[in-house]
Amino acid sequence: MTFKIASIVPVWFLALVGGLLVGLLSPSDEYFTWLPIVFAGAVLITFVIQLAVVRKDGLVLRVMSSIGGSLVILAVTTGILALVAA
């Protein structure tokens, strides 16, 4: 069970850090340009991490959890940034 969590949580953390960096470093009119790029990076990192994990059992669940969690994190970030930018 620990390898599952260890392969999912880093992607969530990177999505959170990416969303924070977008909010802090980019101009407000470019928020919605950079957030999809952060999500694409989370998807790529997900596949890199999952390919590095030797176990095949639960691959789809791990990928779904990583990408789904990143999507939720970035959706919340988008909502917060939309309120800030308005």
C-alpha cells in the first residue's frame, strides 16, 4: 500500500506547487494560460512515476488517482485565482 501512496502524493504536491507558482509569478491575465500547462506537466510526471514503479498491479487506479487529484487541486486553484483576478 505504501508504494501506491508514494507514487501518487508527489504528483499532487507538484500540482499544488505549480498552482502556487502560477499565482505568485505570473500576471493575472495569464493565469488561465499557465494552469493548463501545469496540469499537462502533472500528467507527464504521473506517467514518468508510474512507469518507474515496477509493479503492474493497480496501475490504472494509481494513474487515475494522481491525475484526478491534480485536477481537483488545480480546479480549486483556478477558482481562487479567478476570484483574485476579478
